[in-house]
Amino acid sequence: MLGDIQEQAAADIAAHEAMRNVVSLFVFTLVMLSGCSREAVSIEFVNARVRTPLPGQDKSVGYARLHNHTSEAVTLVAAHSEGVRAIEFHTTIYDGDVVRMQRLKDISIPAGGEAVFEPGGAHLMLFGMHADFSEKRDLRVTFTTADGRGYGHAFTVVDVVEFD
């Protein structure tokens, strides 16, 4: 009889541990999935485009509207793309009749807000464009945030004549 009680106690302990492991795995999975789904839709790119370089040039400009659908501000600290040596954040400075470009360290997108890369304002400067852009195609640009996350999007390559 004592042996039966010990066997039952051991079985109860094993069942309890198995259930605890299942619950832990379930909670872990929920946490991971909720993080993934938020990441997938947190930054929305609208009208993302890059102008083809002018003849004889290897640099160009990129524009887009980035919507932050999260409850926290997002700070972009870098951008890169294959076939492009460097991508920098710039803004346009107007000083009387003089217009100049100034490099920006980062771009902040407020929670629930947006950042706009547009003519006459903040924009992307692309240097060392090595790919052939004679035909329209997409250029995938990946942005890195201050906390190490990456957001990529295909920018449409648009001919200078069609670019606005």
C-alpha cells in the first residue's frame, strides 16, 4: 500500500511538472507571437521612391512618408541597400537666397506619427549607386533603429522626367 501511494505521488509530481512546462511554453509562444505581429506592421511606407541618377552621376535622392503605428517613438539611425555605397539622412536648409543640404544624425518618428522625406525638406541621399537603373525596378532599403530593429521596404526607382 505504501508503494502505491509513493507511485501515485511520483505520478502526480510528474504530471504537475509536465503541465507547468506546457503552460510556460504556451506563455512564451504568446509573448513571441505578439512581438512578431507588432513588428510586422509598426512602420508603414507610403509612396517610397528613388530617382534614377542623372547621367554621369552615381548619387540620387529618395522620398517617402513613414507612418509609425506603434505607441512608442521610433528613431532611425541608419539606412542601407545593396548596390548603394552609402545612404544618409539629409535636410534642406534655406538661408536667404542660398540653399544647402545638411546631414542629419537620425530621424525620429513620434508614436502614432509620421516622418516625411520630401523635396525641400528631409530626404535620403544615396551615394555610390552601382546598379544599372536604366529600367524601372525596385531598390530595397533597410532602415535600422536606435534599438537595433530593422525595417525594410522596396523603393520604386523612377526616371528623372517622371520624378516629383
